[in-house]
Amino acid sequence: MDPTRFPHAPQPLARSSLAGAVLLAAPPSARAQQPGKVYRVGSLAEEFTTPMGQGPFYDRLRELGWVNGRNLVVERRAYGDQIDRIPELGTELMRSGVDVFIVSGGIAAVRLQQVTHTIPIVASNAADLVQFGLAASLARPGGNVTGIQTLTTDLVGKQFALLKEAIPGFSRLGLLMGEHGSSEPEYASKMDAAIVREAEASGKTLGIRLRIVRVHRAEDLDAAFSVLRGQRAQGILLWRNPFMFALRKDVVALALKHRLPTISEIPTFATDGGLASYGYDSRETSRLMAETTDKILRGARASEIPVLQTTTFRLIINLKTAKALGLTIPASLLGRADQVIE
């Protein structure tokens, strides 16, 4: 990967071939859709930013004939930064008779598999499901997990280069990584290792010295920023996991206090006051998740539904934050932004 190049969207998987695989190789329904039945979806996420029934996920479901409250019931549970609660919340939803789970991220899918290997799980915003053992292949996952990949490790180099372009003389970056929980699965360890490898390679390519700081408790954030200031960091990349997602506003506040530009893959990070976000388009991911959910509700097996890849990514720049930090964002960078917050 060349992190100095910024295609508006990273190279996708062969979406057309995957779509064709769905049409040509869709399995006979193991349990065809039953007229009159109200189907149940169990949704687990760190938090829900849109009201029930609103947003691109529900919009796409309605286009496909599913109306929440009529022939579909979506039950939502938020676990915040307590990812260890997923098995408990999953068990609670299983008692209500859910037909399919939708979860945010591969780590959440791993935790949910602690209580079910039979109920289908659609994972959105997941890393490489094959590499991390959740799927046998992209075309035929083989188990009860399928979903939409974002391959967010591929974004690290692009995020580094964005900061380098935005900040004159940028050469020192801090990478904030958070705790995964008391029973960290192998998936999380592999994911962290992949991020670190990508960060180190990108730093070497771009001439950026990297300082990795791990945050285990919310109370550690102040000390983490003190370490980064002591290392003369010129900017910070916040790497998303449920723990750091919950702390994103605290990170923004401390970054402004210490006058450190920040970037993250989290779409709401820039709107919350970070300098920028560069990551997957959550609207596209939500619609793809609805389409996969629709296939399962109509009888397809998760094991035979190809894993899809997000193809659209968005750059958001918070110009108000840039001004507060005394930064002048180059016009060339502003021109590539999908959204500029003023």
C-alpha cells in the first residue's frame, strides 16, 4: 500500500462478482419466509445515534418490504464501552426469539459467538473476517457470521498522510489504542497487531516517528496526553474500539486543551470536535447490512452469503477546530473533503 496516495475510495473487493454470486448461487431456502410472521432482529452496538426506525438501515429495509413494527421487530441493546456484556445481552435477545443478530465490528461477533453458533450474525464495520477466523472465505463464510468489511487497517497510512498534509513540518504522531475488555479474544489481539504493523510501516514510509500509547481506563487519558506531550507529538490518531469510541469526546476535549490535532476513522469524531475523520461511509454500510439481513430473513444461510466490502469512504474536516488550533488547512485538502464543518 502507498499511504501517500488518497483515492476517494480504497480498492473494493470484486463487488460485481460477489453480487453475481448471490444471484447465481443463492441456496434453496432452509426456512422460507413465512407469510404473516413477524420476524425479529437483535441489534447490538456501542451506542445508537439515530432513533428507532430511522436512518439508512431502516430506509433500505422498507425498500425491501420490511417495516419495523409491522412484519419486523428490531430490538436494540447498547453496551457502551463494556463489550464483555455482549454475551449477556445476546442471551437476553435470544430469549425473545430473534431470527438474526446485527452487530458492530468483528470483535462483537466473536463475543456473540460465545452464546450462539446457530443464529445468523451480520457484522458491520468488520476487519478481514477470513484473516481473523470468522469466515472460511469471502464467497462462502461457512459459519453463522457474514457481513460487511471495512478493512480499517488499510486506512492507517491514509490517516497519517492526511495529518502530514494538514500540519506543517509534521513528523511525530501518537497512536491512542484502548482496552478490549477482561476476556480479550484472539481476534482483538490479532487486530491490534495488524494495526501496529500498518502504523509502523506507514510511519517509516512517510518519515513519521510513532509513539503508541495504550489506555486501559478512562482515568488514564490525562496521563496518556502527558506522555504524548512529553514525546513532542504533533498529532494523534485515535483508533476505534468500543472503549475508545465511548471516550471520543474526552479525547477531543483533551486534544484541544493540549492543542493537538486529532484524526480518527469514526465518522462522528470530527463532528464531536476532532480535527478530521477519514473512514467508511456509514450510510453505505448500513444499507448493505440491511440487504444482507433481508436475505437471511427470506431464508438464505449466513454460511452461504458472501461477505461484502464497503466501497465508499468519507473525509470530514472540522474547520472550526482547525482555527482553534491555529491551523490553516490547505485548499487542496479542503477540496477533497466530503464535508467541512465551519
